[in-house]
Amino acid sequence: MKVQVDKSTNKTHFMMFKDLLRHSSLNNCVNVWTGFYPPRSVASYPDEQLALEELMVMMFEQEINWGDENFQAFAAFSIKRAAKPRDMLMRFANIVFTNRSVESIPNWQWDKAKKFRSTPDLQADIVIMTSP
């Protein structure tokens, strides 16, 4: 069984990264990624707080569903590989903010009807890094 972040609104990774690019900064994403600063302490207005809170929840989802434990799916980003599953989201955030475009993330998965992008597919061309 996997944890799903937000089935009620069908929010996808693509939509979350769009919101982050529109309302926040890479620096604030890093502050949330480290776990040292909660979204409300780094964000100055509600739209940014919400975008960073969604990032935080998606990071939590990554930590539960992906990793080295028996109940988790395989993860290229895991403790045994000197990384954490949430590092993958920060790698993608780094791509988005560096290029100022969510579309710059390669290898998007599409919904079944091919109407919208949903989740980035980690491919070999994405270099593992433990910090943005």
C-alpha cells in the first residue's frame, strides 16, 4: 500500500512544481527540504505557504513509499545510496528553478488520457545529488 498525497484534488507533481515556481524560491524549498524551517516560517504569504506545505507533504510521501525497507519500492535515492528519497524532489526543484520552467524536467509521465503531465520519471540522465 502506498501513501497518496492528495487524491481529493488530483494534485500532481507537475502542478506542485508549477505552484512552487510561481509562488516561491529554490532557497525556500531548500529550507523546507532540510527540515529546519517549517513552511510558515519561510513564506511571507498564503500561496507560498501552501506551495511549500505541499512540497513538505510530498517529501513525506517519498520517505514512506520509497527506500530500502521491505515495504518500500526501490529508490535510486535512498540511505544505502547516501541520499534520502526526498532528495529526488529537490533535484527536480533545482531543475525547475534553474531553468525557470517545469517543462525542463525530462521524462514526464502522463495521465491515462494523455491530457496532463503527472509525475517525473527518474531516468538515468538525472544525476543523483543529495543537495540542490
